[in-house]
Amino acid sequence: MENLQLIGLSYQMALRRQLDVVANNIANMNTTAFKGESTVFEEHLVKTPSIDPTARKLAFVRDLATIRDTDEGRIETTGGALDLAISGDGYFAVGTAQGERYTRNGHFKLNSDGRVVNEEGHPLLNADGSDFTLEPTEKDITIARDGSFSTSIGPKGKVKLVSFKNEQELKKVGDSLYATDEKPEPLKGSEVMQGSIEQSNVRPVIEVTKMMQLVRTYEEVAKAMAQADDMSRNAIKEIGQTH
């Protein structure tokens, strides 16, 4: 009975982890460029203490990893001159106090110093590593599909776009930024879309359905564990009565 309780507890912990991930997906279904996540579990076998070589192994559930869905979200037209979306793979590079960080959230703006920054105030990086700073007289911001940035007074450089061999190694830092020790590579085959924003790739109907199924399964496991606990108590009671 104790083994059954332990197995049930490991299953409940896995289900709770899944519920947390699904709930976070639902909470961010309207967050710009948010990437949905899913959990990966594996069966962990533990041999029961026994001298019998044919004794069965106990199957526990182990939380193996959390996988990010890197599929592109829906591109929504906003008309904003500094709203940018990447059609295809890749990330924008921004500068932070901790070093270069990466994002798919292309909602940029001008701060009080005329620098092009994201919602958290981090500057959008130029291909040469500098930032974009505009004078008050500069108008007509134009960003071409290859990232070339220009205004009414001429070219300002090129938006730094990067890619990575293994996007799953990117670690979330903050609401929409990623960090990695992997060296970024120049982006090929993707395009910048000015006046557009990438939406979350979370599919609400699927996530809500997942949550309902997980809650139902969690309740079934809890019920089974309660029944096993009752059986254990009744067995102990009967043993006590025979002595």
C-alpha cells in the first residue's frame, strides 16, 4: 500500500507541474510573442526490495523537461512605425546591463533620449552592436524587410537579427527576453515586417481542454490514493484485532 501511495504522489506531482505550465500558457495567451510550453515526463523504474529476481519494478513518474513551442505566432498589423515582427525564425537583439539579450517581442518605442527601446527600456541593437538614436527632427522611420533602418535624414544602420542552433537552450529572463551561452548566428531566410506585431502562439481551446483533462486525472488519482489509504487502515485494524 505504501508503494501505491508513493507512486500516486509522484503522479500527482507531475500532474501539478503540468497544470502550472498550462495555466501559465493560458495566462499569457494575449502576451506579445509569448511561446507556449509543454512538459515532458518519463517512467522511472525502481526495483522493489526483494531477494526474488523476478520481483516487479515500481514505475514512478519523473519530470524530465519543459519544452518551448517555437512556432511562429499570428502576425497582427498595427501600423506603428516601431512595431516589428519577424516572419520566420530568429530574434531581435537588445542591450541590457547583463549583456546582450534576445526577444521576439518587437514592440519598440522612442524614449526621452531618442533611443529606440523595448517595453522594458532596453535598446534595440544595430548590427554593429550600437543602438539606434534619433534626433527630434528625424521623421519617416522606415525599416526594410532585411532590417535596414532609415529615417528622413538617411540610413541609420541595420537591425541586429540572430538565430540559434538550439532554441530550447534559450533561458527566459524577464517577461519576453531570453539569455543563452550559445553564440548567436546571423539570421538567414527571415524577414522583418514593419508595422506589425507577433502574437502569442498559444491556442486557448487546446490549453483549456488540457487543463480540464489534467484536473479530472488529478482528482481520479487522489480518489485512488484515498481508497488505498482506507484499505491500509482497515488491514492494520484487522491485524490488530487478531492479536
